[in-house]
Amino acid sequence: MANNPQTPDGNHDPAGSTQMFRAFVDEGAPQTPRTAAATPPSTSGPRAGIIIGVVVAIVIIAAAAWLALA
């Protein structure tokens, strides 16, 4: 009896390579559940940097204006 593997859509795959490849990919897939990130997102990370940057810019502009007017 001949071994005639068929793909799921009914097309003949003479070498059976498609099915073997799919089995290989399914075997090597990580088995971890896809859930939310393990660490909660930080709420003040980027905002704190922006606020500090704005404060530093204001201080530098104030110092430059004070030196220009003095």
C-alpha cells in the first residue's frame, strides 16, 4: 500500500514534507501560556523623566536670562 499523505486542504503532498514540517514546528513551539506581562507596567517611569527634564530646562533658561540681565 502506497503512503500518500494529503494536506488538510486535500491537496496531495508527495513527499509528506509539509506535514512533517508542521509537526516539527508544533513540537518546537513554546508551551508557556500567553498572558499579560509578568511585571506590572511602571506608572511614573517616563513621566518622571519628562518632568525632571522640563524642570532642568527651566532652571537653565532662568540662569541664562539672569546672566544676560546682570
